[in-house]
Amino acid sequence: MRFPTFGLLKRTTPAPRFVYWFAPTAFALAKERLMYFGYRLTQAPLTPCQVLGARGQQLIYAPPAKWDGFCKRQGSWYRASHRRGATLLVSDHELPPEFADRLDARLEPSDFAPPREASREDFETLVHAEAYTNARPDDWERVNRLDPIFFRIFFRLIRVWRKGDNFRRHWIGHRANHANFLAKRLTAEIGGALVPYSVTGNEGVCSSCAEFFNLIAPNDRKLVRACPGAITFAGAQRNAFYDVQPVTLTVSTQSGTSSLDAA
């Protein structure tokens, strides 16, 4: 039961994942300590979501530069977050107790089914919600003229998009998905709390890494569908939700830092 390291067009039954964040100096020290404990650390080769391929003693990390590469526009959520400059590391189990203060979230598969589907009115309300328009990075909505062409070819190749699907059709969903985790228009009551969820299928999701790795609404639980990139490169499941639960993070909204950012 694992995410494959590359996951290209392969699917597996996912196991839970534990999300850790390290400031630069803290990661250098942690890397030495983890190797002392017998762990092997590998850098994600192409996209940040490939850290989900961690299994057993093989840990995978994504340094800051990884958010500026293949998914540069999508990585704007990382660059605008409280984690800017930090290194992401993922394991399929909790690391030794000395790393407990770096543990940010637990991500695991869920059998969640949305109580209702989003309407066109929901989409329009979400993309104009202040919670979204005030938080979105400028680079996120600066769509390159080649993006629609690339998306159409890539998403059809992996059969996430079908005939008639195109960037224009799904762009509102790309934005509305992030917006719902900020504005919380569509939620489900779980354990007495209202938990927001992805408002489209996989075909309308972009940069689920922003939620998987707790960059958006970091103190809130989230139910997230994978984007086509995570399906392709990290082996994430189609037509499934992932339950992202913050663990120890306490964000300072004034300073933009957290207790976990200390070296």
C-alpha cells in the first residue's frame, strides 16, 4: 500500500502520509539526524507532489526551488504562504519524537462523499469571495498563453479530460476549489466541525498540493481531491478525497511565521 515514487499512470491504494516542514538550517541538521536513524532521503525529481512517494525508510523532500519548476504558476501558493523558503518532507509514518515539532499535517484517504455538488452560483460566489481574492497570489491567475494548450494535451493523454473539456471550461473550477477552502461556502459537518471540500471532480482541480501540504488555511481540516498532476506524478487516486488534518501547526497571522519555522 503505497504511492509510487513517480506514479506515472500507475495507481495504488494509498497509505497515510505525514507532512513535515523545515526551515533551511533546521533541514540541514534534520537530514543528518535522519540518516543517523537509518533513513534515506531523496529529492522529488520533478514536482513537489512526488513527496507522496515516501515509503518506509525512504523519505522524499521538496526544497524551495522545486516550487519554481514544472509547476511554477501553481507553486505561487507556496511562495505566498507562511512556508516560503522552507523544505517539505513526507513520510508514511511518524518520524522519531525529536521531529514532532516539525510535523504539520496528516494526510489519508477518505470515503467521504460530498453532501451536495457545487452549482454555477457557488462557483461565481467563491471566485469573488474576499477570503479568496485577498489571499490568492498574483502569479496564480497570470495564466501563460501556452497553459490551455498544454493542459488540453496533457489532461487528455492521461484521460482526466474528455472530448469537450478545455481550460476555459475548468478555469473557474481551478479557482473555486482553492476559494472554498478559504471562504468555506460548501462544507460537511464532521465531528462537530464544518469541513470544506473540493467542489469539482479531478478534472477541475489544479495544484491540490496547496491543500495536501497545508499551505492554504493551515489551521483547518480539509477534504481534497487530487489534481491531474498528482494523479500522474504521485499516483494519487481518482474520484477520491484525501482527509488533510493539521497536527501541531500554530500560525501567527501577524508575522506570517509559525512555531515550526524556528531553526
